[in-house]
Amino acid sequence: MKALKIGDLSIAVPVIQGGMGVGISLSGLAAAVANEGGVGVISSAGLGLLYKDFSANYLEASIHGLKEEIRKARELTLGVIGVNIMVAMTNFVDMVKTSIAEKADIIIAGAGLPLDLPSFLKKDSITRLVPIVSSARAARIICEKWKTNYDYLPDAVIVEGPKAGGHLGFKAEQIEGVDYSLEKLVPEIVSELKVFEDKYNTTIPLIAAGGIYTGADINEIMKLGASGVQMATRFVTTHECDASPAFKQAYIDAEEKEIEIIKSPVGMPGRAIFSNFIQKVRDGQKQPKKCPFKCIKTCDIDKSPYCIIIALANALKGNFENGFAFAGTNAFRATKISSVKEIFQSLIKEYKESR
């Protein structure tokens, strides 16, 4: 595999571990991936809930939690550490500023267009900026806005296709559409980015995500122009993943037909493993009485059938009566718990065999 260049960073194995909140990808998983030559990613989503013992104030606890997770990761690895930050989070700015101040190598920003992301960089900042998009149009808008307003272009771009786990940047009817497949999106976005690469004599690598599970998948998508991949689902069933054993077991036990598209309170479709909680929501049994965290800008407590951050925190602990696990389309393929090292060895072997 050819190394992935993001700014002045050289990533030996062109694999970014996808950010998974709430609490699924923290310093443990991120450091393990970074130690294998990939990019380890800490999810900033829900840290205020995980660090509530530090402060009852969700926003304060989130800042403290992110500092702690970056610090812990740095103690465990000399590799590349990124932070995934959702634009839709109410504390997006806090998480960005904290990541930059703590010298995270990369900020990966999705769930909305991060049009003002470069504005938070200081003259001495080392953090590289990588937006997540779901279309060539979104990639173009970000490049144009960043260049015009901040004289900055993305250090890389991630395209997340409709087979990803968690929240999806597509309408429900687009998820199965051929026109929105990752295989179609990658060449379109590579072509769009080339306009900016040629005009400004720079390189903007495209990283493909969503439904990539094996080394053969990596080979196929890189043939279409991707410079690397982002994978999340494959890393859940590892010893180093920060989730509970029960959460990991849900992936191993899942059947293909149980991985479904659900309607999220934040107004986007999401992909998750079916649970009793999801059935209760569909039966109209769940309704939050209050919003304790105000964590997502687009979440309306008056219309929400449940509090998503609490549901995901319950799932983290393996409580599927009161929560659910987000997962990509290939989650059912997991059969055992492996080490991150074994996953990387497998990916490299599969990649070589498929060439």
C-alpha cells in the first residue's frame, strides 16, 4: 500500500479509523490504530456524558474529556491522532478549539459543512483539516469557501458513502440509489478536487468511507482514485475498542437483515443494529420529557421520540433495552474479537492478494 499524505503527515498504511461516538472510539482504539501506521481517531461526541464526574456541566466536561483523551492517546503512541467533530454538535467550536490547542494532528469534521473551520487555526497551529462530504458539490463548496475566506484548502477530503454506520448524509430514498454509491462518488469528487489541485498547485487526497471492510475493498476503491480509506465497523470488534464487551458482541451476533436504516431524532437517517429499544420507539413507547444536554443543534425535544445521546451511552455499556448500536452494512461479518494488529495484518494481506 502506498503511504497517504495529509499535509506534511505521511501515514504508512492509508487507513483512517472512523470516529465513533458515544465512547466507542476513544484513546484506546485510536492509539492502537496509530501504532499500526494508520490514523487513530477520537470521537468528541458525547464526551461530556462520559466525563460527567469531572463536571455536571456538559460543555465543561466535554472540553476536559477531549483534553484527557488526547493526552492518554499521546502517552500510548507516537503515531497520528485525529479528532472527529460533528458540525451539528452545539459544542462544535469548543471541540475544534480544544483539538487545535492540544495539537491534535487532524480534525475530521462532518455531519454538516464545516465552512468556517480554518478560522480557528492560529499562526503556530499544526492541526490539519479534513472535512467529510457526501457529494462532489459539497467538496466544491468547501474548497471555494475556504480558499476565498481563509486562503486555505482542505488537507484531505473524506467522502462517506451510504453504506456507512451511524448518521448518513443522504435522504432515505438515496441510500440504495446507484447514483449515490461510493463507487460513483469517488471519481466525481476526485475530478472536482483536481480543479483546485491544478489551479493552486497542491494535492488534496480523497479518502473513501462507508462499507469498506477488507483489503480487497481498499484495493478496489483506490483503483477509482481514492488515496486512502476510512474504516470504523471493522475496528469495533477489537480488544482495544473502547466499547463494552456486550457492545462488541452485538456486532458478532448481528445478522445481515438486522442492520437497518432508522430515523434519528437529529433529522438524518442512520444505520444501526436492530434492538428492542428500536422496536419500542417504532411502537411509540419512547418520549423524552426534557433535554439534559442540548448536544445536537438539529434535535427538537418536542418532536424527538428519544434522546439519542442517552440511547448511544446505554448501548456503549451493552444496554440494548434502552439503546442501540450504530453499525455499517458489514457489521454482520464480524465473527470474533481480534487485536488491531491482527486487523491491519489481515487488511494488508487481503490487499496484496487482490492486486
